Amino acid sequence: MAVALSAPSLVRGRLRLALPQSRSMIVNWVGFSLVIVLSLAVIAVPLLAPHDPLIPVGMPLQPPGDHGFLLGTDSVGRDILSRVLYGARSSWLAALAVVALGLLIGGFVGLVAGATGGWIDSTLMRITDGFLSLPAPVLAIAVVAAMGPSFLHTLIAVSIVWWPFYARLVRGEVARLAARPHIEAAKLAGVSRFRLAGRHLLPGAVPGALVAASLDIGTLILTLAGLSFLGLGQAAPAPELGADSARNLSYFLQQWWIPVMPGLGVLVLALVANISGDCLRNLMRTTA
């Protein structure tokens, strides 16, 4: 015999089901908000940094906490905290710039290829495959070596090897959407290819591309730090996380904080970017 549940029991049951989902949504929103908070923080670095990162302000090789230097000083007396903050600013903004440029170029190529099809699709995808077949780090190093070491050249080199991933992703999403019945109906109704791509295909490909881009920010931060560690970033004495670690490796055994603190800065940036990317992906799945 079926037993009827009382109203309080039904309410408690629904609350048990709703509470985990609410907690998950809160966690996802908090994680995604980290990107916004971090972006605002790096913009405000000139207000947050206690000293000029290029000017010696204390005795060399002071340990963390000594004489008010929270992370200590480097071999010439510059404040390491200020250098880490400015280096984090350049790394974060550079990663966002590369992602934006990659989305712009790759998204355009993928949209044109998926929306037109035929020989245009084949040609654009073969060009994309050609870039994807090349080892990205080696190609980036070769481009920087050919153009000359500088931060701008590093960004250009990484952007050259990054856009094909987004082109493939957007092309796949657009091709999948183009096969749906409402797109076929729009074609039969005489909707132009340009309007079809901009109004019907592109909006459907944007969420997946944004999630992929958010997950790439952490990888880009590590890539840019690795290139600057190899000496392909800004010239000294500009504050850069990877370069600062590389230039001070000889102090690791005695004054460990000089090369380690910039590395921890890279770790924090990459960790925040990866957590926020995962949260954005979960939010997209929840709201889909």
C-alpha cells in the first residue's frame, strides 16, 4: 500500500535536493568571480605595490619580513613584492590579450569555414591543420628568435600558434549547428549566408569557445612564463615572473626567496585561472 507523504516531509525532501545544487552554484559563481577580482587587482597594481619595481629601496638580499619588506629584496635591493605584483600584472594581461586575439582570429576562420563549407572549408582547415602539426613551443621560440627577444614579439609568437585551436573548435560547433532543422529552414527561407552566420550560427558557438578560452588562460600564463624564463621576454630590469626566477637561480641555496617568490606568483595566477575556468564550464552546463 502506498503511503502518502505529509507536506513537511515533501518540503524537507525538496530542500535536501536543492541545497547541494545551491552550494554548487555558489561555489561556481565565487570561483568565476576570482577572474574579475584578479583582473581588477592587476589593473590597480600601481596603487597596491609598495615601491617602484625598478628602483632599489633597501639593502640587497634582505629576507622576507625584514625592515618591512614582506617578500624581501633582491640582489640589488629592489622590493620583490612590487616586482611580483607588476610581473603578475603583465602576465595576466598578456594571457588575456593572447586569448582575445586567438578567439578573434580563430573564431573568424572557424565561422567562415563551418558556415560556407565546400572548398573554402577544406582550404581553411588544411591551413589550420598545418599550424596544428607544428610543435607550438618550438615555433613560438623560432618566431621570437627571428624577430628578436621582446615582450611584444613573445605575444605575437604565442598568438600565432594559439588561434588554430579555436578555429577547429568554432568550426566544429558551427558545422554541427548548420545541420539542424531550423538552420535548413532559414536557408530555404532565403536568409543570406552573412545573416545566417551572424544571427544563428555564431551565438551557438560562443559558449563553447569562451569555456575553452577560460581554461586556456592558466596554460598561457605558464607558456609565457616559460618563454620569459628562457630569456625571450622583456629585457632586464623589467619585472617579469619567469625572467626574475631565471636571473636569480644562483641565489636559490642561500637566498631562496629571490627566485622562488616569482615562481609562486606564476603558480597563484595559473591556479586561479584554472579554478575559474572550471567554474565557468560548470555554470555553462548548469544554465544550458
